[in-house]
Amino acid sequence: MIFDNEVLYDDGQHKFIMLGTDIGGSEGIPVNQFLIIDGTEAFLLDPGGAHVFATVLANVSEVIDPTRLTGLFYSHQDPDVTSGIMMWLNVSERAKVYVSELWTRFLPHFGVYDEKRIVGIPDKGMEIRFSSGNVLKIIPAHYLHSPGEFTLYDPVAKVLFSSDIGASVLPPGTKSRKVEDFQWHLKNAIVEAFHKRYMASNAACRKWVSMVKGFDIEWMVPQHGAIYPREMTEKFLSWFENLRCGSDIIDEVYGR
């Protein structure tokens, strides 16, 4: 199923756009990309691997001139997130890379040597400020699943980009990218199985939920699968806060 770009927020000055994707046509795990525009500045969230670069570039080009990109936010180091990094840096000479301080030392393996274009995100997170005064809040999500993982909250659009938290694999024939029935989604989109195996522990889940549950969230948008409107976000956070996963179920993982 092919989906077009979808605007989740637009007040004329500030926009949050879910870029188009083909959830069944690409090899590997389908990924979501998101574009935030604030005046003349633009941020691309988890731009994706080399094999989706052409598609993502075309989607961005429908909205803005890609040379306008000022920031590339990488939530963690996985290749489905980062392997197209040099292509994007070649597209926009203005763009800076925002990634965990843990992963900056690995960027030369992707061909990134210009340290002036790299902003290492400290473990406690940070804010990115646009020239308009609007900010993006980078929220730690360590061990969910990477030891250097970050999520991002846009207070203007009221959108929480949750990276791998909330990720799903939509069944063939899915006609919507929005979660409409949480219990159905939990079981049929491999949500429960994925989070139990990929998330490190309930302690990590609880810590992250404690940091984001006070935010005003219209949408929670993960890197994979369907996005969560407000009511479904609340249900997910309640479920995730109590999830036993990773080291909590280590004997199950080892088959004992």
C-alpha cells in the first residue's frame, strides 16, 4: 500500500509532515520519515537508509527545496536510520547532523569527517531552537532499544516522534497509517512481540514514560508502522509503562 505525504500540523509558519511511504513494496522493514518546517528552516527526522534515499528525497522535494534542510535528526545508530547520511549531507550544505554523543565517533565509517556539521546530543537531551524562537525538545530514551536513543517532541505541533518506541509491522492490505483499535494493533501488528524483545527493561520503559506523559500530545509517531492519535497514545503509554521486556524476561529469551 502506497501512502502520500500527510500534513499532521500546519499553522502557516510551522509544519509537521509525515512523508509518503510504501509499506509493502520495499525490501526489509518499512520506515517512516518526518519533516518539520519552521519558517525558512527544516528538519528531517530519521531520514533512513541508502535504499530509500531517492524516495524520501522525492517526498521532501514535493514540499520544499531539499537544499533548505538545516538539520538531520538521528534517533540512534541503526542502518535503517543512518546509512543514507552522506547522501543527505551532499544534498544540503546547510544541514547539521544531530545524533547521540555515543555515536559521533562512528560517523567516519559512513564517510562523515567534517566535525563542524555534527552536533553530539548529550545523554540528558537538549533543545533545538529555530530562529523564530520555536524549539524542538530532544528527550532521552536510552536502552529503548539503543544505549544512545533519543525521541523528539515538537511543542508547537504537539507531536512526539518516538523512534522505535511504538513501532509496528502493519499487516498486508492495511489501508490506514493510523492506529484505530489499540488491542487489535497490539496483537496483529507485532507490537507486543517487538517491544518485549527489543526494549531493554521495564525500568527503561517507566523512565521514558515518566518524561513524556506530561506533554500535550496530539500524535505519537514512531519510526515504523502506524501513528497514534491522542487517545491511542494514552493507551500505548499506559501499556508500555507496565511492559515486562528484555532483561525482565531473560529466561524466556534463552528458552529456559
